[in-house]
Amino acid sequence: MSLLDDLSRRFPALLMARRNLSRNQLRSGLAVLGIIIGVFAIASLGMFGTTLRAGATDQLGDIGNEVVVSPAFSEGVTELTERDVTQIERAASGTTVVPVKQRQALVTRGDERTVATLYGMERPGALYTATDGRVPDRLRQGAVVGSGVAERFGLQAGNSITVDEQTYRIVAVLTQQDGISLVDPNNAVIVSPTDFEADGYSQVVVTAETGEAATAAADEIRDTLNGREERVTVFELSSITEGINAFFGILNAFLIGIGSISLLVAGVSILNVMLMSTVERREEIGVLRAVGVQKRDVIRMILLEAALLGFAGGVVGAVLALGAGIALNQFVIDDALATFQPVNLLYLVLAVGFGLITSVLSGLYPAWKAAGERPVDALRK
Amino acid sequence: MSLRESTKTTEPIIELRDVVKRYDTGGEVVDALKGIDFAAKPGEFVAVMGPSGSGKSTMLNVLGLLDAPTEGTVLLDGRDVTDLSDEEQTKERKRSIGFVFQNFYLIPTLTATENVEMPTLFGDDPDARERAEDLLRRVGLGDRLDHRPNELSGGQKQRVAIARALINSPRILLADEPTGNLDQKTGRSVLELFLELTEERDVAIIAVTHDPQVSKYADRTITLVDGRMQDWEMAGVTDQ
Ligand SMILES: Nc1ncnc2c1ncn2[C@@H]1O[C@H](COP(=O)(O)OP(=O)(O)OP(=O)(O)O)[C@@H](O)[C@H]1O
Ligand SMILES: [Mg+2]
């Protein structure tokens, strides 16, 4: 308060504005409440959007960096040859290229059996990490099992399982993959591709450093392999993540739009409050003008009142929104600190700014009206 | 009276020359002032009387640069101020003219001192507070500096208003029914204050009033009837 008093001494308009607002505290309070709701709505809905996006991106993992090349079945191509793989490696330079063979297989351990996907991969280590054991650079013998299979049979590195007729020693158990992936290892067993009878590959997984690099690699692969005839189908997930990002962008704009409507309503209520209070103070303002206060000072004083309402509402609204954001992030993505990221701070600043601007704009008309009245007219009994 | 005799030779501080004020309210035209010639000198206390609707307040508004005359000239300290812009008028009001109203018009949220300071609040005036407190002491309210208007009596409010009118050391004090809301005794104390001010500060006071006791204190009384000044009283010195 002492800071406010100090400021008031220096800026008398502030003193007058504060005193005027304190005159009808209930009314001022209600006007502030409107702004609080508006600012809260904008900021919290904006942050809500960020949280949703973060949650969704989390689910997707980093598949945005993956490109999956499969045979163009529609053109009668059923498998990818070594030559195709070489061409893909050449086209997508700077990426990790993992050719994959795939079939369903019966997995047995003791009396238990299940059907799982069997992948043939020379370098599974390029795509996956292990929780138990070590994924070898080149998988020549032994098998790597996904977390789902490992859990089902209670497997550890060093155990052995039978796939179809052949028995393998397990060299590694893979970490559970949370994201969506086209080559999902959780419920799979990975062995050396030489253990497959077929020569061709069912798909080739290309992993790039970034989403953009993945997109570029996909384009390059399409150009090279599908030049004369359609050989492959290239599926890139970066386009999906882009789509998802665009969707959340629109969702955010929509949510903020809804918030803005409540702020608009708050603006109308401030307009109403300021208009009422200037009409009530008509004579006082007339006296101010009579004793030598300039029009522009009256305008300044009334705008300052509106700005104070907006500022108070904005700060309270922003604090509440921040609290709501923390709670939401804790609840949805289990990470309260995710609230404090630049986008969210931007939403907060934006919301407070909107609140302030709305209030000042709403004060313009009452200010102009009050200052424009001639003191003789205001003071006539 | 002899003291004031000497000031009679000085130039008028405010003067109206052949001032006409016409109100045109949708077809009906009212001449509130029909050719007023009037002058007041520094230190002079003039009472303006007349029946209701005769144009007293209108005349005061023209004198106070709150309203421009339809015809005629307003001279402030010899300078033609008839056609000033709103901003210049406001500046001139702040510099040269103090107002006292029947309803006091104090700002309820401000203390007595802040109310007195009020005309200076929007400018850079570092010793205004000190002057305000001095003025309040001068009008006998030294022990009410931090009181709000609702904690003051009518007479005290009018004293605060007078102090406010004096904060910028104006040459002219205009009062519209300054004693209208006060009882006889309180009114008298306000009038005595006026009288002292004319002597101490050489302020010209022009007070519109229905109250016959005002003219007892005034140097002279003019009477308006239907927008005209009555000659028979213009020359007449007040009946002491
Ligand atoms: N703004 C206005 N529009 C139209 N007519 C007006 C206006 N102001 C004053 N008048 C008219 O001018 C005349 C003089 O009014 P004024 O207020 O000066 O009277 P007054 O002598 O002060 O009366 P009172 O003693 O009742 O205060 C009146 O007839 C009034 O109706
Ligand atoms: Mg009047």
C-alpha cells in the first residue's frame, strides 16, 4: 500500500482514480470480477490447449522422425529386394536405414505358447534400446524380445524360447515402447533376417534426426524408387504430427476465441460501470473543469480508473489461470512444471494485455463523454 | 470605507462590455443577459442580486470564463478573453479565478487538504500541499486537515471550498449563493472571511445572492432584472 501511496503522490490522477473506485467497492469489484473471468478464460484455455498438445505429442513419441517404406502392393510388388534397400540407403543418406522382414510365428516356452510377430532385423539396436541384456550391433544369432512377450513368459536375457521349430537364446529384452509405431516391437521377437526363408523384405524403416529430415528423406526415396514405375509406398509420420500440430493450433485459437468472448462481456460491464460512475460524478467533474483541470486530465483520470480495474482483474485472473494450469498439467501429463513454458507465459501476458486493453477501450467512451461536457451544463441545478 | 476609496482609481481586473447571452433552446430564444456593462476592481466586493431567472448565474458564468457571451466582450486584467479556446479558458480559470458554489461541490473521497489542493493536482506544484494547509488554517480549519467532507459541517465545507478557490492565489473570486445553504450565523462568518480576503489579498469578490445580509458586507450591490442591470442601484453605495 505504501508503494501505491507513494505513486499516488507522484501521479495525482492515480490518487483520484483509486479513491473513485473505492467509492463503490461492490460495483468496482463486480467489474473486476468480469475481467478476472475473461483473463482467466483466455489464459487457462490457452494453457489447456498446450497441455492437450503436449499429452498428444507424448503419446505419439518420436514417430515423427520415422519413414516406413513398404512394397507398392497395388502395383503387384510384394517385397523389397536388396537392390531396393541399397537404393533407399543411397537416397536417404544421413539416416539410419533398417530393412525388416516380418511374419507371424508361434512362440513357445515350456508349456506356454503364443502367436507373436517375428521380425528379421540385422540392426535392431538402431531402433530400440534394451532394459535387460544388450542389443548387439549385428544380430547374428539369438533373439531380442519385446517387453510384451518378455512379460508374458517372464523372460530375462539368457533364457531361451522356441520360435516355430527353432530355439533361440535371448540376448536382450527391449524397453517398453510407449509411442505409436509402425514397427511395434512390444509384442514381437526379433531375430537375424538370415533365419527367414524369404529373401525379400516386407518393409524398410528409415529413422532421421528430425521431422524435417524425415520428410526430406521420404521425398527423396519416392523420387528415386518410384521414378519409372511405382515400386514402393512411402509412409511418413511427420505429416501426421504436422497435421496434429495444426489441429491443436486451431483448437487453441478456438479456445482463446471463447475466452475472448467472456472478456468482451467484461468490457461491456466496465463500460457500464464507468458510464454509471461518470454520470454520478457529473457535478464533481464539472467542478474539476471549473477550477482549472484540463479536459485531457479528466480523460486521463477516467481511463486510469478503467485501467486499474483491468489491471487488478488481469493480475488476479492470471494468477488463477496459472494455478489452474499447474493443476491441469499435474493431472493430465503428470508434470506440473510443464506449465512454465514460454508459450504459456505468452498466453498469460496476452490475456492480461487483452484485459487491460479491453478495460481502457471500454473507458474511452465514458471518459470522452464526461470530459466533453461543459462545466456550466454539469453544474446547472 | 476610506481604505477602499484608494483602490477605486486602479484599473478593473474583470470587465463585461455590452454582454448579451442568448439561449436558443429549440425554437424558443431566451435572452438571459441583455447588454451588461460591468467592471470590478481588485479588492472590491460586489454583491449581485435580483429575482430568480434574472440572469445572475449566467453573468457569473460569463465572468468566470465558463461560458462565452453571445455578443459583447469580456476583459480579464485588460485583456480580451472573449474568444479563448477551451484549453486557454481552463488555464485562465486555474490562474486567475476562484469559484465558490452554493453546494460546495467538494469531492467526497478526498480529505479537506486534498480538496483544497485539487485544482493543482494535475500539474507540477510541489508546495501545493503546504499552501493548502496554510489556507485551511487561515479559514480556521487547522484541526480538520484530514477530515472528509462528510465529517464537516456546512460552514466548514464552505470554508474548505473557499480555501480551494484561493489555492492558486486568484485575482477574482466568484461565488454563486455562497451562503445559500448556511444558517445566518455561519453565513455571516463566511462573509466576514470574504471581507478579510478583499483586504488581505486584494481579491475582487463577486457574489450572487438572494441573502440581504450579503449586501451589508459588499462594497456595492448591483441588481439584475430580466437580464438588465438596474441603474438606480448601480450608483448606490451599500446601506451600511
Ligand atoms: N442553458 C440554458 N439554456 C436555456 N436557457 C437557459 C440556460 N441557462 C439559463 N437559461 C435561462 O436564462 C435565464 C437566466 O438564468 P440564470 O440561471 O442566470 O438565472 P438566475 O438569476 O441565476 O436565477 P436563480 O436566482 O434562480 O439562480 C433563465 O430564464 C433561464 O431559464
Ligand atoms: Mg442562479
